[in-house]
Amino acid sequence: MVTLPFTFEEYHGRQSRLLEQIPTDSLVLIPTNPVSYRSNDTSFPYRANSYMLYLCGWDEPEAVFMAHHVADSWVTTLFVQPRDTKAEIWTGRRVGTEGAASGWPVHEAHSINDLKDIAGTHLDSCKQAYLIQGLNSTLDEIVNSSIDIDSADPTSILDEMRVRKSDKEIRLMLESADIASAAHVAAISKGYAGIGEWQIQSVIEAHFTASKSRWSYPSIVGGGDNATILHYNANESVIAEGELVLVDAGCEVSGYASDITRTWPVSGKFSDQQREIYELVLKAQLAGIEACQAGSVWLSMHRATSAVLAQGLIDLGVLDCSVEEAIGDDMEFNGPYRNFFMHGTGHFLGLDVHDVGGGRQGDKDEGPILQPGMVVTVEPGLYFGSWRTDVEIPDRYAGIGVRIEDNVLITDDGPVVLTSNCPKTIDEIEALVGSEG
Ligand SMILES: [Mn+2]
């Protein structure tokens, strides 16, 4: 039997916080994700919609969470796949309507086959529907075809709630961070010159599976120049003696993601050039973490990492200009340092690996204020792809890509690194590479 990751009390609290911000003449409709097909009738592993998980923890496909107002209170309903022995023989046991009504934090449960009738009837007495569109075509059609109903988007209200994590959510995120940390440690300790990127991937993902977890995004394992491709995940090359390997991999626990990047010398020792770049990225990453203070703007950590990286690139002779010029006019983060650090410093983390809450870094937008309970990633990097034609790559650093990423909880007492069990100093890493070879 499925166990929910949170108490009914926690789910009811989330539902009330949502519904107290919704006019009472509205119908709230939160569909889950559809099943996606990989090839012919083979589906991708199913992942429920994060808003659905957040509001009631339901993780079977073909479901809708609904809330409608009766007399003085909201009534919550789950539409779910009904029990069906013949279908369950093929695709697995279902909780069914009775199980949903008794075991999940809602007042009622109905068959998904009755969605159109029941939701349609409730809509007749409503002025607007708070619907997440694009997930369930039946709902989109009912709402969009009725001229008396305005469609509103509930996600901005939910995002505001999701971005600050409760203590229980933080506990799950710490669990997720610990599993991913141990997976990286296992991979580093089994590294050797000549190992295949896919073999490192298998060590990482074996640890996820053995820990009853699964990846929260496709694992990136890039040796040498492959480390300079930000979303490389072909993971099909052999890593040669002396090359660095960049591993960006995280897992999820009850839907909550971790997201860790480590870069290490596959033969066990950083070369002088690799060490110079690694130390610079690490210095920038520590400055970025230090900038994760409650009350600071979202852009603070990008400012912090950018200042360190720009100065460092000048000191190493990669750039020949002032820090201001390197970062860009009016601190727009578009100067020449961007040739080597082309992404943001971090993103929010939670039920989605790139979680809700806004804030893409890399321009002047200061973004939201950091608040206790928010979890962010801090992941500066420097990339010198020898294959690039858009910019001159210094010979000394050609083929080096370094990114270091941790998951950081904002608290009133400063940043707390949730992934601190994953080593990142040069000494720790050099001691670990191949130690279980
Ligand atoms: Mn990340």
C-alpha cells in the first residue's frame, strides 16, 4: 500500500492556503500529467504533476483534484481511475475511488470517467475556473467552450506557496541530497583513466535505484571537452588519462529533487591548468553560497559568483580588461566573462528540479527576495571547449569544463548546504578518486 509522504494535516493546510485566496464562486481544477509514450505502446516512466503531489500526494495517472464551494466551505474531490481488474492485470493495481476517498486528504472521490458530467455541473454555477491548462484536454475543452466562464491560472498562488518549504519538505530534500551525495562519492571512488562515461552514469543511477529513488533529470557525465556542453547527456565517450569529468546528477525522494555537480580528474590528480580553473570556480561557488542570505535579492549570488569569476579570469590572463568591463556595462552580466560562464548561478529546487518561484539569473533583474525555507542551487562554472569557433579559447585551458553545484537552504541563521556530504575540495577529491578502484 502506498504511504503518503506527509500527514493529512499538512496537505489540508496547503489546500486551505490555496482556497482562501480563490473567490468562492470559482471551481478549482488541478489535473495531473498525462502518460507520455516513448515508442508505439511503451510509455515513459510515469511522473505525476508536481502541483498534484503538492496538494494531495496522488501519484497515479488520469486524475484531477477539484475544489468547489458549498454553503460556507470548500469541498475537495479527487477524480481517479476506477478499479478495473482486467486493466490492473496489465498496468498495475489501482487505489480506486473508495481507496482515494478514505486514504487521501480529500472529502470525496469519483471515477475519472465522471469528470465531464460532475465538473460540468459545478461549472454551471460558477463564474471562473482556476484550471492548469494544457494537461487534460477534456477540462480545457469544457472550460474554454463555456462563454460564461472565465479561465484563471492558479499556478502563481501555488508557486508562492511551493517556493518556501515546510520542515517536513526540507527533511525529504535532505534525504534526497544525502542519496545524491553518496552516489557522487561512489562514482568518484570508482573512477579511473579509460572508464566510459556510461559506466560512471551506471554507478550513480545504481545508487539511486538501490536507495529506492530515481533520477530527477537525465544524468550528465562528460569527460574532457564533453564537460563544456551544458546539457550533454549522451554519456557515450571513454574518458582519457588526464581528463576532467563533470558529473551533474541528482535524484528525487517522494518527488523532491536534489541536483549536484562535481568535477574531478579521472586519473586522480588535477593538472596545474585544471587546478587553476577548479580553484577559481570553487572560490566563486563559496562566495555564491555566502550570498544566500535571507532578505537578499535573488541576483545576489549571481553578482557574487560573477565578481569572483571575472576577477579570476583577468588574473589568469584569459581576459585583458577591468572587472567592470569583463562583467559588462551597467553590470548587465553580458561582458566577455560570459564567453566562459554562460548560465545562471542557480535556480530554485523542490518538487521540480528547476522549481517554481521565478528568477532566471543572467540579466539585471534582481528577482525575488530570498526567504527562510527557500532551497536554491549554487552552481557556477567555467567552460573552455576546444571545439568552439565563436571565441578564442586559450590553449592552456582548452578542453577544460568545471562546474560545482550544491543545494542550499535559506535560513534566518545563514545558508545551510544540504549537500555538504559530497566532498569538493581538491584534497578530498584527489584522495577519493579511484579509492575503490
Ligand atoms: Mn542545477
